[in-house]
Amino acid sequence: MDIRLEPMILSRSVKIMTRRNLTAAKIGEIVRATRKAAGLRQDELAGAAGVGLRFIVDLEAGKPTAQIGKTLQVLAALGCSLDITPPPAAKGARKA
């Protein structure tokens, strides 16, 4: 099954402060705020992201065991990006 996600274009921009240490609760807040700014209901976002409504409800509630793959699908459907910055290399650490 080939699922292709096309990012939605939001009608309004959402200003969200980036934080170094995201928590499940903070990701949920960001998803909720972005969904609402786009004028989407939870079931509409679920359909656009190819996940179930229950997943959206749990994700927005900050469920810490939410599946990363589905979370990434939701973020992509909302047009969000997730950047991961590795820690700086420790002194004397070997390079791979």
C-alpha cells in the first residue's frame, strides 16, 4: 500500500516557539494549535494523515507512547517539520 502525504497549506500561520527538549505534551499542543489554525476538525486531520481519530485525540492529549511513524505522518499532513540536532561531539570521541 503506497501512502503519499501532501502537506496541507495552512490558511493562517501559527507562531510556535521552538524548544530544545520537546515533550509528548508539547508536541500535542503544537499539533492541536496547528490543526485549529488550519480550521480542521480532528477527524479531518486523521483522514488527511491516514491515521485513526483515536490517534489524533491521544496525540493532542500528549500520550507519551504515541507511535513515532504515525506522529510524523500527522506532522507532515499539517505541513510541520521536525528537526533533530545531534549533540556536539565530545572531546576525544572517535568519528564514525
